[in-house]
Amino acid sequence: MTPTCKRQTWMPSLKKESASQENLDHNLGRVREALNQSSKFKDNTLSVYFSDHGDYMGNHGAINRKENPHEQSVRVPAIFHWPNHIPATTSQDGLFGLADMLPTTLGLLGLNIPPHIQGHDFSPALRGEPFTPPDAQLIEMSGNPRWSYDFLDWRGLVTQRYKYAFYETGHEVLFDLESDPLEQTNLAKSSPKLREQMQQRLLDLLAETREPYFDVLIQHGVQPEGNVVDVSGQSRGPLSPHWDDLIQNSQDT
């Protein structure tokens, strides 16, 4: 996708991002080299490489931002390295999320996974054993305090093909990742049946994780002051001061 922001705006940030990655790669190599020099730790250390979020880097006309559910923000690498335990060429294209990190790590180490732990244990897949990955993952943004459009709360659901998200303003996004991998076309209005199906799946998963917040928003139609806001193209600006009062008062009705 061609970024809509000017080249002179995003190039300095891209250079810094590339330099940061190079620096991280170099220093992770130093850590691995130090471990390899120790007979105690060389083949007895599980290394996990992960990130909490990505960055737009000019995509969708944004720079140094991460707050919306596009692929550039929510899709990140997850690499597990453990000599003699994880085959070097093992790969898994299942939907892996941050909540899966703890149960997967415990599974690799052969430790019991407490029953209250949410997430899935991917350790069988990493060992090359039969494994059925989850068919959907929750994604979310929780901005607190919400002082600008950049940090509006939303909850979302992503499958191998579709991605759906519901913002606290009532704005919804729905993308077909197969036919529209750059997420240029929001199908929320043009595909109401699919939108309703994805919304219900999201509500079901939120119920499983015991989070009632967005159930209140979607089911009871709580709205901010004025018209519903399409935040996908918004930049910084204050929110309605009435919004938090609406959410708080809705709990008593």
C-alpha cells in the first residue's frame, strides 16, 4: 500500500525503526553467543522472541502508531528456540496470541498449566506433534486515559480469513483478509449478515473471558455524545467529556 503521509514525514521514523531492529538483532546475538559458551546453558535454554504490537510505518497513512486493528499493528512474530527440544524447521500457521504465551511456555517445560489460565498450549505443534490450533483469536486496544482518538477502546476477533472489531464509539470494521489483505475495504455496512456473525462470535469469546464491558456497549447501544464517530481516519483530538459518564451511568440502567 502506498502511504498517504509524505515521504519526508515517515522516512526518519523508518530509519529509526530499522536501526532499532538491527540493534536488537545484534544484541540478541550477543546473548546467544554468551549462552553457547556455557555448557550449562547452551542447550538448556528456551528462548522466546515476541512483540506486543507492530507499527504502521506509513501504511494506512499513519506513522508511529499502533492503535487500530490493522495487520501492521496486531500481527507480530513469535519465535521459540530450544536446541534438542524444538525442531529448527518447525513452523505453525495457526492463530497464536499473547494469551497463549504462558500456557505454551509451561507446556514446553513440562509444567502443569493451572485451570484458570486462559490461552492455548501450542507446545505440541512446536514439537512437531499433532495439534489443532484455535480458529479465532481475540484482539484488543485499551487506552487509559482516553485523551485522544488514537487510544479509543475496541475489542476484535480475527480468524484465518476475517477480522472484525467494535469500537467504544459504535464504529465497526470488518475485513476479508484473503481478498483484501491490505484492509482497504470495510465490509461492516455492506455485509450485515457476516458482521452479525462475527459480532456474536466476539461476544461469545468475551463472555468466556468474563469481560462484560463490550457486551453492554453492543447490546444496549450506549453511544457517545453526538453522531457515531468513524475513528479509522482520525488523528489526535479530544473526546467528548460526556463519554465516560455515559459508560458509567449505563451500568445502573
